Amino acid sequence: MTRPLDHPRVAFGRIGVLLVNLGTPDESSPAAVRRYLAEFLSDPRVVEIPKLVWGPILHGVILRTRPRKSAHAYQQVWTDEGSPLAAITSRQARALRERMGDRVIVDWAMRYGKPAVSDRFAALQSQGCDRILVAPLYPQYSAATNASVMDAICKALGAMRWQPALRTLPPYYDDRGYIDALARDIGSQIGGLSFNPEVLLLSFHGMPERTLQLGDPYYCHCRKTARLLGEALAPQFPKLRIDTTFQSRFGRAKWLEPATDITIAEEARNGTRRMVLAAPGFSADCLETLEELAIRGRETFMEAGGTDFATLACLNDREPGMIMLENLIRRELGGWI
């Protein structure tokens, strides 16, 4: 049977990779932050409270008060390229695209905000990608992050007649390449400081303690990352004490402990004078690292009696992180390329 003359041209046979990070507002204004928070905090994966209970709290209280405060925080870290998280994730995608060559199309998306997961997933398919690897940039698995990305992908698939074959990047919290990249990068940054830290805090994003009891492996993944990273750093910094904490508490529920902000203050009050922080659970610098840790964390430490404080950059698009990411992606594309 010959193809009809009016048959539309169909692109196929390409391989796509979609890097996905959490999200960010389009602007640092209260209105933009309100739109972002409304989407983020409406996700039942993020806030596991019945909608009938949570809805009035979200729209009647939180979205009336929190956007202005959060907008002020964003304004302190906003760049000429816009949101740090979006700018860095874009650079990671561009660098990976150069490393992977013409056979693979690499794109990026935000789970909340723009560019939307559904839009970029559909764009990959329209470019002929009938095999797509979705890569959530979360080393430690959580239902609020990894599972939420897959919810968005499944929703996008539901609107497609011709669905691509799909793979997902597993959590890589204990992958040797990830640990080696962290140790190399953190070691280099500490070596470049003007002081010798007494304590290195490894700060991971917090989660309600209830998520652990419900079976979420996030806490255990964070702890294993911290243990392996501590072992990797020990030969270079044998006298450096390394502790693990959890940041960004929100609401009245009990969260994973110890809390980063409380620990920072307690360390200074108990005599620690030189501290450094790293956030190995974040693949790119964002509000939580640049404002919460670097700005507010420093203020807390200094006010409690500390003298020297530094927050280390995330892996971002620097060489150690990009080597790791390329290796992870190539491994998961095995058999496709």
C-alpha cells in the first residue's frame, strides 16, 4: 500500500532525555510566587492532607501571607538570567547535550512552573523522540519529588495517541560516581577557603517525619549518602567533623531531625567557631541553598558566636557533576545508544 499524498510527515527514531528539577516562579514578584506556590502546594504528593482540610488553609491563609515573604527571599538571589535554579538546570541540559552528541536530544523542565514537564515531554516527541529517558535530578528518592515527576509524565502520556517508550533515571544516592563527584567537588571548595572548618554540615531538604513512617525511603537515602560521603572525605580531612541535618521545615508537623537552623545555632553557642555547609541532595543551587543556607544560615551562626562560615556550591554544571550526570545517563540509555 502506497502512502497517501496527504499523509502528514511523522518524525521518529530519535532518543530524548528530559532533565527535571523541582520548580521556580517566573519572576521574583509576590504575584509570580503566589502562582508558583499555588501549583506546588496543591500537589497531594507534596502536602498529604485531604483537600477539604488543606484547601481552606492554602487559599485562605498561606497564599495570602507567604508569597510576599518568599518573594523577598527570591529577590535576594535572583540573577540577570532569572531564577538560579532554572538558569543552572538550563546550563546542565546544554552541557549534557554537547557531551551526548547529535544522536540524543536533551531538554529540561520544571515540575512546577515553566517550562512545564508536559510541554517539554510533548516537544521531545514532536522532534521524533520515540524513546525518552526522564531524569529527575533528585539523588535521594521521595514521593514528593520523584513520584510527582512521574505523575506529571503519566498525565502527559494520557494525552498522547502515539506514546514513546519510556525509561526513568533511578535515584542515585549511593552511586559511586555521585559520591566521588561530591567528594571531589566539596574537597576542592573546602581547600579553597580562607579558614579551616571544624564542622561540615551536610544539609538535606526536610520532610515530615510521617513520610518515613509511611514507607518513604528518603531519610534512609540521605543518611547513606552522608555516610558514604563522610568516608570519602575522611582521608583528605581527617580532623573534620561531619554531621547531617535537615532544612526547610514548614508547618506544625514534626519534621525529620536534627534541624539545620537549630543545629547551626547550637554549634556556635557550644563553641564551634568555623563552619562550612554543603547541600548534597540538591543538584543545582536554588532558593534553599543561596538564601536559606548561605544568607540566613550565616546570620544565625554569626549571631550565636561563630566567626567563619561558608556555604559550598552544589555540583551545578561544573565538571565533576557533568561527568557524573553523563555517566548516569549513558548507563540508563544502554541498548538505546
